[in-house]
Amino acid sequence: MEANIDRVKAKKNDSTFKGKFEVYETKLEIFFAIVSGIFIFIGWLLAKYELEVASITFFLIAYVIGGFFKAKEGITETIENKSLNVEILMILAAIGSAIIGYWEEGAILIFIFAVSGALESYTTSKSHKELTALMNLQPKEAWLIYDGVEQRVSVEKLKVGDYILVKPGEQIPADGIITKGRTSVDEAAITGESMPVTKGQQDEVFAGTVNGSGAIHVKITKPNNETLFQKIIELVQHAQNDKSPSQQFIDRFEAKYVYIVLIAVGLMMFLPHYLFNWSWNESFYRAMVLLVVASPCAVVASITPAVLSAISNGARNGILFKGGVYLENLSNLKAIAFDKTGTLTKGKPEVTNFIVTDEFEKEKHHILQCVASIEKQSNHPLAKAIVQFSHVKNNVDLIEPDYVEDVSGWGIQGKISGDTWKIGKKEFMDKKPYFKDDLPNILASEGKTIVYVQKNNEFVGLFALKDVLRQEAKDAIQHIQKLGVKAIMLTGDNKNTAKAISNEIGINQYISECLPEQKVDEIKRIKQNYGTVAMVGDGINDAPALATANVGIAMGEGTDVALETADVVLMKNELSKIAKAIQLSKKMNRIVKQNLTFSISVIILLVLSNFLQTIDIPLGVIGHEGSTILVILNSLRLLKS
């Protein structure tokens, strides 16, 4: 047990340190790239005034500064993987340019590659933050009951079989079973369920959830490192360590490309001398030209400016992309899974119906006033919604109750001007509530929570509350479906609520009562059925599913964990931006394909021209760098909305 705890602590400390180090290194890499660009500009100015030695000195400094991180990465990965990579090829291309006297072109190659590498590092440095954020959300201490005495201890010291006290409003520190007491538990962090769940003896509770108004005794059933909360951390970690098929393809292509170019350059140094009677100088010259024109500068420029332009466009429209790979994946989406609470809905219950019986219709305003005045004394989310409905929306003046008693797990009761009021569950009423036409069940079938009201042992009315849809949700779903993308709702809510919401919003497929690990399984199943899949969510419980999907999309007002885990963030919580993001992705992919086709064609043309001895270094550089400029200009079209 102690060993397991030590491993958890070590993992947390390692993740925190690694995350901070990567952020620092990324900032330094960006700084080096900028400084390299400045030195290149100074070198270019000095060259204009024919100060050759000074110009070369500045270009050389630009080589060292701009190429430091990529050279380090290339050499390290070559040693570890025992395989050459594009970083090594770029270094050799830049050195080759310098050998034949083209310092400026070599420095520019280094600079462009350095900027690309810095942006890549910025994206990948995010990968450890969500793990640190998750771990920091875990409760740190608990009330351990030992020999009838309560002791405040570290959560890490708790063992299976221990008994703990969880006071009202506290986070539950471990998975376990309630042995004493009754309460309502906010499980939104785990299940996504917007309404607090009533818990009594022998009911299961989870670490990270929030106890409501009742004190409870809990028997611990799982060690700290095996709680449901810890499973969420592990699921996120595992999902983010898995490489996508496109990443694997790029890795394979990179190694092959480097070896092909290096072999071609090596052959160019010797074979033409023997086969075509070229001089040794001519063979070496042509080999250096090949190294320059075959370098992937134009290919890199085909993608990076397009991605940057699309990201800038998205940011301007309230869509934050964390990397080009997610933009690419968005255009291939076949299905999108939506969390319900806080994503399709507002995440807070609201009163949708206030109905009184016929006999009390004339007292409706007074009933509302008394109920709101009593509920004002409670911190329960349903109570707050009723007060909001009565006092704020209907301008009902509140009065001071004579007394109020919160009956944990059932409701609340109080007395005003001699009248006794009960507000809560049906079972809390003294008499069975009755409404004609079976109205409560009809409201419940619509996914609404019913709160009953009793006055002096007489049933007088009810409130129906619901986590209402976001205003733009229905239109956003329709727009997405018009793009040929299947919409699916995943939720921790019960089946009736899930069905009601899906019918209201226009989603044909829904999956209810999903715990975090079940959401991950469902995402995997959807990926098998449809291919490329996105997940949209906002809570801690959504983090594993966000990481498992090809593209994770988080609401801007969601938890820090969801924001860190997601690949795309809707900064203004506007679901309509998802369709905009898909359209932007499709446009970016079209432009990237145009750029790649053009840049590769130019490289092939330059390589053939070099072999036929119809091109020299200046023309090779002009053709190579000219193609780079053209693809960049083509990419800038993405800046337009």
C-alpha cells in the first residue's frame, strides 16, 4: 500500500516538474527562433553593404541560435532511435548551403525550421498540464474515525476498511459506502449528472464528489490510487500517450525521406564523375545543389503558415485550436459525441413549471412567496433555482420564516405566520400528492425534477425543474448534421432525462447513465463504427473521453481539466462555432493539399534540372525559396473569415 502511494506521489511530482520544464523550454525555443531571425536580418543588411566577414558572422550566429534545439532534438532522437530524421537533413542542408557560399539561404532554412519546431513544442508542452490539474483536484485531507475519535489525516494514510466522517459541503476524499447518515451528493465531477443524488446507508460514494447538507460516515472500499477519480487520471494519461495513425505515418515517412535524400546526395558526389565524366568539382557542386533543393523547407512551409492562419482565423471567431493535427482531423469527422450537462444544457437547474391545485389558485402568489422564503435558507441547487424563479424573475418579496429545518435527503420544512410548509420529494409529503391527468408523471417523462409543496398537511402545488437547453444548441446540432456529421449525446443522466433532452434538441442517438470509463468505451465504440470522432464536453468527467476522441472540444466555461485536455476550445461557449471550425478545417486541408502538390512538384523539377545541369545554385535557391513564398501567400488566404 505504501509503495502504491509513493508511486502516485512520484508520478504527481514528476508530472508537475516535467510540465513546468517543458513550458520553460518552449518559451526559450520561441525566443531563440526570434533572435535567430533578427541576426539573419542584420546579416542581410551587412551583406548589402558588402561587409562579407561581418555578414557571415551574423549568419553563423543565427545558425547556432536558431538550430540549437532542432540539432539537439535531431541528434538525441537519432541516438535513441538509431534512425536519422528530418532535423539531421535540415542541418546538413544548411551546412551544405554554407559550404558553397550561400550562408543566407542556409540561415533562412534553419530559421523556418526553428519556428516550426517552437510551435510544435508549444502544442506538445500542454500534454502534462491536465494530469497535474486533475491530481490537484483530489482532496488532500479527511476526518478519520479511530476509536470513536475524529482525526484530521492525510488522504494518503487512509486504508481500505477505515471509517471517515464527511461533513456538509466537504469533498468526499475516497471511494466507499455510507454506513451512517443521509445526504445529497453533487456527482457532476464524476457522472456529469446536474442534479444532486440522494444517498443513504449502503449507497456508494466517490472521491472528488461534494457532500450536500448531511453529515455521513463512510467505509472506505478502495485505496487512494484505485479510486474512480484516479482512474480518470490514468485514462487521460493513456489516451494522450497513444499516437494517431497520421503521426505514425509521418514518423515512417520522415526516416525514409532522410535516407533517400542522403543516399541521393552521396551518389551525386561520385557517380556522375565516373558515368558522365563530370569533374570532381562539378559532382560536388551538383551534390550540394541537390542537398539545398531537396530540403523540405517548402514542404514545411506548405503546412505551418496554413495552420497558423487557420488558428488565427479561429481565435478571431472564438475558436481556440491547440494544433494543426486537430484542424486536419476536424475535416474528416463522421460523428460528434456531446456531453449533456453544461454543454448542450446550461448546467444549472431552472424552474420550468409552477403549478398549484385548483383550490389554491387564488393563493398562488402567497404560496410562491412562502416557498421561496423558506428555500432561501437552503444551499441546495434546486432551492437556489426556486428562489431565483420567485424572487428575481417574478419580483416576489421574501419574508422571514419563523423557523426552518433542512431534512437531509428529503427536502425542507418551515413555519410562516402559523402555517407549516413542507417542500421536497413526494415521499416527504404527509399525504400522497394528487394532480388530475397524471401531471407529475408527464412532467417527469420530460426529464424534469418534481418538487412538491404542502401547507398544513394539504398538498397545494409543485415545481418542475430542468437543466434547460442552451439557446443555440438546437440550431448548432442541425447545422452540424447538415455537414454530414452524426450527432450523439453521452450523459450520466437517467434514461428518461436523456430521451427528453435528445428529442427536444433533435439528436436521434443518445447513451445514458455513463460513468467516465464508460464514456471512454463508448467513444472507442463510436470510432469503430464511424471513423474519425470528436467529443464535446466541459467537466472533469469528460476529460478521459476528450482525450480518447480524435478531436476533443471543450466549452470555454468548463473546468480547467477539460480545457487542458481538449484539442479545441470554444471560448464563448457557442456551439454554433463547431460547424464553423469544421468548415475552416476543410478549407485548410484543401489549401495544404494545394501547397504540398505544388511544393513537391517544384522540388522534383529542381532535382531533375540539377541532374541535367541546367540549373545552378542561385536559380536553385530562387526556385526553392520562391516556391516557399508562393505557398505561404496561398496559406494567408485562410486569414479571411
